[in-house]
Amino acid sequence: MGMLAARMSCVRPSQTKAMTLRAAHLRAEGQSVITLSQGEPDFDTPSKICEAGIKAITDGHTRYTPVAGTQALRDAIVKKFKRDNNLTYERDQVTVGCGAKQVLFNALLATLDAGDEVVFPIPCWVSYPDMVQLAGGVPVPVVCGRESGFKLSASALEAALTPNTKWLMLNSPSNPTGAVYTRKELEDLAGVLRRYSRVMVLSDDIYEKLVYGDAKFATMAEVSPDLKDRILTVNGVSKTYAMTGWRVGYGAGSSELIKAMNTVQGQTTSHTSSISQYAAIIAIEGDQSYLSDFVTTFEERRRLVVDMLNTAPGLSCDVPDGAFYVFPSCAGVIGRKTPAGEVIKTDMDFALFLLEEFGVAVVPGSGFLASPFIRISYATSTEQLKTACNNIVLACKSLQ
Ligand code: PLP
């Protein structure tokens, strides 16, 4: 009998983290590496938010809080949902966890029985399939190709639903593709869901504020209020306010579901840091003006990256509407030879070639269950992005 539980056989370490680690390793050996594999803004947390954290310490807010989060933070979140999404929740319909990640996991653990299916479009965030499996469920990935803008259509959803479907997980703007669902697209999906009353919807809105050009953010609970009781809307401060390390995410849904999620959390982490919770109140309720600076900067970088990558032979990149990722196809480099004579067979081979020979860390599409693609995060300085994209172009030109 082995040391590890059987459930560990279906969990992979995150490929995003693996690439970032490999890059750090090469850097430690003295190689210069630009990391475009990270899923976090390169900005510092705005100083007013940091000051609120420091004040929480000096004011002595350093003890346990309620499992669901402090009342003040949950009230701030209730107001946020009203202000930004026209959604009305009571305080006990809101829970706060150690990042959106824990909120998602709590929801799955609280609801999935063996054999319950969770449908999600792929490409998807690396953690969805693994989280579902850890919680004992069955992931049901639905391939959503580039031609459909990497988005799930009503007919594809309907074809994936079975009597065992428990959840549909949606993520808009999407990691890794940057795809943003329109109101109409969500309405179409809701039209199907109305006929399947057992299916719940997990709406992962973590990139809500990072939407560009004419694209508009919409969320399922707002678009289809009649389904609100079976929708869990998840969001957090990590990406919006450059607070990834503070570990604050939240969810809002039916009181029954939230209560069960709190029971799970109460027996695992209890709650996220009291200090982070105080800082998050200021992030959510305070001055929001720096958001437009973040968005403007990201939007400029998005253009730059797409334009440069489309000059690379073998790559082809659409302009995504949101988040801070581009997801170019690398179909055109598959089968080609590196100067050392190695054939690039997969997007993983291509990502390793970019890293080892040209000092650029990206994540292969296989990590998001979609190949052959690479994910490039433009949450890094414009100067570094220029150098990195230039290196990617040179890398593609060096292939035969
Ligand atoms: N959901 C998606 C789609 C993400 O990309 C991430 C982070 O990368 C998260 C959720 C989790 O964010 P956090 O746990 O930092 O709130």
C-alpha cells in the first residue's frame, strides 16, 4: 500500500506554477528569463489598501473572525454586488475564503457526491478539473474551439448535460483565453439551464474589472434573476486590486449553499487572515479610481502583444476582450525543427524551447486542456513584454 491516497492519482501539480518554477531555476543558474507565465498583476497593491492592513494590525484586529468573514467585509461585498452587478444578497448569503480558489473548492466539496458531473468549457483555468476530482466529482470538459471564440454555446451545453450534472462552471473574462461572454450568450445558456432544474451554476467572475474596448462584463445571476437561487457568484480582490498574496475571495448564493460552504471552511482554514479582511474592505468600498489606470495599461499591452505575436511565423493570435492573457495558436510551429535538430511535437515542447533557448516562460495550452496553444500573461512591464515578444518572434523564425 502506498503512502498517498488514491485521490492523489488524479491531481496534477499546476502547470502554471511548474513553468514559473522552471524559470526561477534557470534564473538561479544565471540565465536571463522573462516570465510571462504568471497569473497576477505586476502592480503593487495600492497604498491605501496596504495602510488599512497595517492599521488593522496596530488596532489589534489580529484575532479569529467569524468563519464567513467579518460582518463589515460581508456588508461591503453585499454593497459591491448591488453597485456593480445589480444583485441583492443578504449578509448570510455571502462567504469569504482564502482567495476565490478556496471559495470554489468549498462549493464543490459541499455539493459533490461520487459520480456527480461538473461541466465546464475548455480551454479552462488549470485548477477546475483537479478541484472537481479532489472533491470526488467527475469533470466534463466541453471543447470550445477558437472558431467559437473559445466560448460555450447553448447547444454544446445541452449536449453535455446528463442526469448526473450538478454544476456548470463558467469563467468570464476567461483564464486562459480572455474570452468575455456577452449578455446574449449568457441568456442563451440560461435558456437551456431553465429546463434542467438540478443543475447549478458557478460563475467565476474574478477578472470582472479587466474588460477592454467595447466588451461589457455580464454575470449569470444578473442576466437571469429567476435562476439566482442556483447560482454561486464568485469573485475576489486578487486580480482587480493587485492583492494576490492577501488571499481574499468571496462567493454569494443561496443561504443553504453558503451555510454548507461555511461548514467546510470552518473545519479547514476557519477563515482568511483578519488583517487581509480589513484591507479588503478598503479595496472594495474605497476609491476605485486606480482601476481605470490598471485597465488602460493592460489594454495598451494587450495590443502590443497581439500585434508583435502575429508577426511570428507559426503563431496566430486573436484579440481577447478581457483578463490579462492572450492565447495564440501555435499550430504553425508543430512539426518544425529547432536549430539543434529537435522536432517540436507539442505545445509543451514549444514552451520548453522558448524557455530554454530564448529565455521566455509561457504556459503550454495542454495545462488548460487545449492544444496546440500557448498562454501569455501580459501582466508584466511593457519593456519586458517587448523584449519577450521579440524573443518569441526570433524563436519562431529560427525554426525550420
Ligand atoms: N479563478 C480563475 C479563473 C483564476 O485565474 C484564478 C487565479 O489565477 C482564481 C480563480 C483564483 O484567484 P484567487 O484564489 O487568488 O482569488
